[in-house]
Amino acid sequence: SRKSDSKLLTTTSFQDQFDFEYLLDRNFTYMKKFGTNHGWLVGEELGNGAGSIVDKDTAHIPIFYTGTTNPAMGGISLEDLIKIGKKIDFGTLYIKPAFVFQDDDGSIKLQFEADANSALGYLYSNLCKMIGISWNYESPFNDLGKYTNCAMHAAGDRAKYGCGPENANSGGFCPQMTLAYRVGFQSEEHAAAYLDRCNNYVDYWRSLYPSGVAVGTSTFCPDGGCLALFLNRYDIFYVFKPELGGSWVEFMGGSSAPTISPAPTYDGGCDNPHNMHLDKCFRKKHARKASSVAWDSLGAVGQLSIFLIAFMASTLTMSIFLARAKRRRRDGESYLGFLVRDLQGKKKKRKKLRKKVGHGTLDEDLLSDDDAFRSVPARPGKSDRSKSSKRSKSKSFRSKSKSKKSSPEMSLDAD
């Protein structure tokens, strides 16, 4: 929907990528009448056609019809639908218009590409698995044990089965948007001209978004690709962001996105799988690494600066090595061999011989007695006398030593 006048919603626009006004025939150039009083579902104007009421913009792309939300009548409650929606980890929903056509009931519809391998196909298949009705011996399953008997899709249906039965497939994966119900044209030629004009504009959208586009606005799902839970064709009740990025109430001026979740509602905190959809648990499970946060905080300029500094440092190191190798490399020696030899030489130079110091005392005194005597100058007149006395003492000492040595020799001869 491009513009909604619902007083029960917090926003009036849900996408600004497509302007469906170009697909309408308000002047009745090709059309003759509407088969119902709804008129154009993307927003009707006063007096536009006999019997058409002034409808608001109710255009949307239905993915899965859940049926009644009254459990007493076999349906599933809104609370359980929201819990199941929070458990599906679908990717960003991209859509791409394919063509405009008129079905067997006379309704004008805009068909979107149905890629079974897309995030939209993954979402449809999981909704069928979890809350589709039992059919052909296939039963749904979800951790909550909440099911419905009123869904319009079978539990065994998958996106790969396509859209059927008119499209020769058996599935219900039909991303379409209804523009008007039971439209009558002035003639077959007018109908063909109208469809040709619409598909020409669809081709322009396809060239503008060759890979599809995740629709949204700056105030509603800014990143695009959200899933909405409609109460009817007019009012959105709940919105789910892709990749379990949060959810919020869109009905009656509900909470602003993203919802600030309270404490875990189940026992066990974030370790309990039932609490995995809460914002607190989601941030805890998907916490970013500090290095990643620091790198992103630098911005494009900071990251480029670090890259340039690292590049300049590496080139400078390489230049210094090549200059050193050019001067000192031996004949026939490779650069790798020189690098190894140079590193080994640096390691040898870094080795130092350490002198071992003993823990014992010194063998000799720093100052001997003789040095002490020599340090005192002799008095004049006494030097000769001291020398003579020393000589006499040394002679007497020698004579005594000789006498001592001669006595044992004699005793030996006597024996």
C-alpha cells in the first residue's frame, strides 16, 4: 500500500518504490464499469464510476491466508500467530513485478515473480510447514503446538510447487496484488490496449529494479523487506523485520519499531529457545566482535588511511631489504638465502658473553703489609742501618736453616 487513511495505524504509507496510479483507468478510457462497488483498491475517488464507494488504499500482496483468529471456531489466535512469526528467520523480502493480467473472475491483478529459492519462497514454505492445514497425510508442526483448521494453504505445500491450478502447478505460492474486482471493458480491443499499457509500465519497473526491491519508507521499515500481519485488507496489526531483527505493533498507535522487549517471559532466560525472539536475547546471541565494531567505527576515511599506512610501510620495508641485499649479497646467492643468512648473523651478534662472578672472598688483600711499609717514607740517616740490619737478620736466618737440615741427614747415616 502506498497510502492508507486508516485511523488505526501509526503510518499512512508503507512503500514509496511503486506508484500504482499509472496502472489505473480513472477516466474510463478502456473500462466500462466495475462489477462491485469497491472500485480501484489502491484508492478510489468520489464520483469515479456509478455505484463505486470511496474506498481507501487497501492494496497489498497476500502471502498466506490464516483464516479466522477465533480458536473456538477452529482458528488460531493473534497471540499465537505472532509467536510463530517471531520464530521464522526469513531474509529480506524482495519483490519484482512481472505482468498485469485479468483472471477468470474479471479481476485486474499485478503478478510478482514467484522465485521458490527467494526469501519470499522460504517464508511461504515455512508458514505451510508450521500452520498449514492437514492435507494428503501431511500435518503441520511447530514448537508451540498451535494450529488452525481454517488456513487456505496445505501443510504439504511448498513454494517450489508454484501457483495453481491455473498456472499448471499445484501450489499456492502466488504473490499477487489485486487492483480491482470484476472489471468490465468496453471491448476486447480496449482490454488488450489497457493491459498492454500497464505491462509497458511494468517493464519500466523491471528495468529499474532488475533484482527486485525491498519496499519500505523512511518511517516504516526503513531497511525494507518486512512482513506484515493484516487484520483485514485495511488494517495492519503487527510487523516483523527480516532476520529476526525485531517486531512491533502497528495497530492503534502501538509501539514504535523496534519493540523494547521486557524481561524474558519464559523461565531460563535467554537459554530458553522460547525467548530467542526477545531483543535482549537477540542482541546477546548476535553480539558483534569488538574488533569488528572498532573497524566499523573508523569509517571509510579511517579504514582507507590504515590501508595506505600499511601499504606504505610494507613497500618501505621491501625497499630497505632490496637495497641491503644489493650491497651485501654474495655472488649467485638468492634473495631468500641472503635473508636467512642476514637474520642468522643478527642473532649471533646479539649474543653476549657474560663473566661469571664467584661468591667467595678474594685470595689476596687489596693492600699487603709490604705496600703499607713502602707507603711510609724512611727518615734520613736510617736507611743504611735498616738495610744492614735486614742483611744480618737474613744471614742468621740462613745459618739456622742449614743447621736444621743437616741434623736429619746424620741420623739417617747412623742407621
